Amino acid sequence: MTTSRTIGFIGTGIMGAPMAARLAHAGHQVLVWNRTKSKANRLESVGATIVEKPEEAVAESDVVIVMLSSGPVCDEMLLGPSGLLNAMQRDATLIVMSSIPVETARRQAEEAAKSQINYLDAPVSGGEQGAIDGTLAIMVGGDAVSFKAVEPILLSLGRPVHVGPAGSGELAKLANQMIVANTIATVAEAILLAEQGGANPERMLSALEGGFADSTILRIHGQRMIQENFTPGGPAKWQLKDTQTAMAFAETLHLKLPISSLVNTLFEELVDQGDGELDHSALINQLRRRND
């Protein structure tokens, strides 16, 4: 049985809300803050406590989880004279589950250490449904002892794996996002090929199940592309944020990644066309435009 903890949870968007709900269901005292309060209020029904200020969520919490949209937003919330690091208890553990640059995670870990706060970067993959079901892939960077101390909490959200020192979780997430983006692009091309070649795309997906080409992306996002159901589980604009971050980090390592670079360009075009709020499977829209 998981020991009840006091958890401050910052950010209740598409992913954060179901994650906070799972922690409350697991018996933890969850103090929730979100910039748009209405998005947090719905968590009262599952036992979470909604607070007016972010400082109220973290001041008495021994674990703080941050699920915000980007590195700059996380920095704004955590660092500086009025940042949450100054409001947290000493020896508390900060878990940043946002997808942020590797360098940002490493810098945040250094700042947390100055305040005697344990730091873990723990980005996730699995989309909204994974957050609801508690089946997220959780890639964790930071101190191994700190990870073990909060592993039972993370197990309520999915499958946590300690990858290495601070920043390693974000590096694993970049690898994940490269694979996701590149696979979405390939699935979209395959569906276009089937359509234009005269095959039934849905039957093609069924035919490929169980073979080497089978994947969650093929099955789920392939159906979304065929049905043109682009209600966002993972918005294209956030996919682009991650692919751009991956490209920038690869450049610091003097790596040439031609496939990922091309896919990043396709997502840039998709967002430039105004489809950034759609699900990332909407990339097929941009491929259709290129073939008009």
C-alpha cells in the first residue's frame, strides 16, 4: 500500500488534470494550482484541494509536481525571487514532468540543489488516455536515491524508469518525440499511398496488424487520419516544440539527423498553416497540401 503524501501539483491541462486525479484517487493529499482556475476546479470532485496561489500548493508539500507547457514557463514558475523554489520546504522533492530542454532541466537541478531541494526531470509519453489510465511512460533524470523515494508516487501514473542524472529524462523524451513524429509522418505517407493507389486504408491498417510495421501510432493515429478526427490528445504545436528542441540539442552535439530534420520542417509548415491546435496526427493535412 502506498504511503499517503502531501503533493503540490502545478498545471492541470490536458495531461495534468488526469494525473492529479489519479494521485488523489491513490489517497494522497493533492494541492492543486492552475493559472486558469476553472481547469482545476473539476478536481475537487476527486478529493483534490484547489488553492488560489501556487505558493499555497507547495509550501507544505513534501513532493511538488510541475506539468506546464514549456521550459520558459517552468523557469518563470520555479526560478527567481518569487519562484516556487523559494516557497518549497527544504529536502522536498521537485518533479518536473513537463517536456523541457535538456539544458533547462540541468540548470533547474543546479538551482534546486542550492535550495536543498531534490530535483527530478520526469517527462511522460502516452497522451491524454495514458494519463487517464495511469499507463504513461515516465522517463526520469536525477539522483537515484531521490527517484526511489518518489517511485511509488510515479507508479500511480505509469511506468517510471530512472535513465540517469539530471536532464536524462528530457533527453529520453526527445528521443521518444523524434520517434513519434517520424512515425506519424511515415504512417501519414502510407495512408496517402494506399488512398491514391486504390486500396482501402482501413483494411490496410488491419492487414498490417501483428507485422513488423505494427505500432500504437499506426493503429491509433492511422485511424484518426482516416477518420479526420483531430481532436487533440497531443496538439501539433507541442509536437513541434519538442522536435525543434531535439533539433537544437542535436546541433549542440554537431549531429546531422536528416529524417528528423525533414519531419520537423513538416510540423513547422503544419503549424504555420494554422493547424497547431489540432492533434499531431493532423500532419497528414500538410502532406495532402503538398500533394494538391
